[in-house]
Amino acid sequence: MDTKTQSLESSLTVPSVQELALQNPQKVPPRYIRDDDGDDDFCTFPSSDPSLTIPLIDMAKLVNADTQQDELHKLHLACKNWGVFQIVNHGVSSLKNMGNQVKRFFELPLQEKKRWAQKPGSLEGYGQAFVTSEVQKLDWNDMIFLKSLPIQNRKLDLWPQNPPQFRETLEKYSEEMRQEATSIVSFITLALGLEDTKISESFHEGLYDIRMNCYPPCPEPERVLGIIPHADNSGITLLADFGDFPGLQFLKDGKWVGVEPIEGAIVANIGHIIEVMTNGIYKAPEHRAVVNKTKERLSIVTFCYPNPSIDIAPAEKLIGEGNKQVYKSMTHAEYFNRYLASR
């Protein structure tokens, strides 16, 4: 493994953004400012027409035989034209409780949170992600990142024991998100006309990583980013938003479109793995997080990956008979080596 790949699997320690915000600064420290030096990561695309909204998918209609075909058509268009949609009536019962646990964790004193801080050589734990040099620009967020499933991947020494119900709630939440991801992927394959259940089954036995984010208020929100523009390397990403302003934005036709939070909804976006498996019919969308001058935003992001034993390749039905194969078949290891090398 080369030095670059190793550095992307760990992160340097930097000051807590939450603690910085508590000091009520009038100006943002230079290392967070992205609009004064032509920083490509700032990607100052214009905001979209507010009437343009992320598609909404009703899981209750997908499971109902009378309404399934119409909702599958909506799902297909959402995946093809947007790569992202919001889901209602999903049945993840622990969503609100998990949000409360994350809120209580980030309300802890800094020294208490540091009990679960990242260790050298690892991204897991409390800190920031992908800080690989002492001079790079920083995102305006704090996070805690944990490998959740399969159970043997967990590093319980990094799973907070405060708040007291955090671990128990995260265990239930992880299992419910696995069930949700498997169900969503099964409907995605149906929307493409694929009868093969191998793809969705691979997600039931897949890998699940959870990142919990805190975006504190910022005195100059127009000059920073909560998270820089990127597309996900996952199969599918499921996000629960605990804010009351559109902090998550997706790039659509050259404009950023804010996701209006719907209480209890889950935002699902396609990752590069599903892009490969669908032979590019569904694409992983670029997205970013912005911040607010007076309001904090919390989010819980679940990155869902298929079982590492399966190859990452276009579904056979989607290639041949005049359909050009856009992506070649890769093993799980080859895929992630390519991803890390491209960062």
C-alpha cells in the first residue's frame, strides 16, 4: 500500500470546530476559508431555482402491489436523472432515538468526547476525516466515524459509552439501516428490470460504516464548506438529517439543489458501486454540505457496501445486445485501490 493510500485511511488531529464556534468568533480562521484563493473544492456553482426539489419516494407504495409499478417508475427516474431521492414511510423505528443520542454525544465536554478520539493510522473515532497535511483547507464540521457491520468489524473501544444508551441504540440503528439498504437496492434492481437477487442479497451480507456529523454555526457561512463536493464510493448512502435548513446540496445540471429536510425522512443517494453495477445508467451524484450562521446541523450518514466477496461489475443483463460495457469487472480490493488512488 503506497503512502498516499495509507494517509487517506487515517487523519491528522486538528482543533474541534465545535469548540471554535463556542468562542463566538467574528471571523473564520484562514484555514477554513475557501473563497479567497481560487480553491477548486469551493465549486461556486449558482444555487438552483428553489422550486426544483429532490424526488420523493414512498416505501409504502413500493411494497404495495397496487401501487408498486408507478412508484418503481418514479424510483427509476429519480436514480437516472438525479441519483438521489428522499424516502418516507421507511419503517426505521430508531431514527429519532439515534438522532437524540448523537445530539447528546456532541453536547458532551470536549475532553469527554476525546475518550473516543481517532487513533494514529485510523479514520475511526471522534475527529475529522481525510486531513492529510498541516496546510490543507479544513471542513467546518466535527464527526465520529465507526465501522458497524459486520459485528466483527467493530472497534468497541471507539464506541462511546456516554451517552449511556449510545451503543445499544447504534446497534439497533445499524441493523435497521442494513434492512433498509437491502430493501432499497432490491427495488432499484426491479426498477431496472433485473430479476437477479444477487445484488440485493450482497448488501444484506455487506459492510456498513456510519459517520455522525456536527456542523456548528459559522460566522461567515458563505466562505466555508461543511464537506467539500464529492461523490460516494459506497453502493448506496443513507442519510438522516437533523437540521431545519437545507444544509445538504446536490449538483444538478450545473446548479446546487438544497435538500429540504423532511422530518423522519431518509435521503438515499447512489454510490459509485451501484453506478458500476448499473453500467452507468444510474450515476453517483456530486454533493456537498453547507453551513448556517446561527444554526447547528447534525446528520447521520450510513455508507452501505456489498459483501467484499462479490465482484463489482455491470449486471450481465445490462451489457451485450448492443449495450456497450462502460465499466470493467473489478474485485472489491481492485475497486477500493482505484478509488483511493484517485483522491
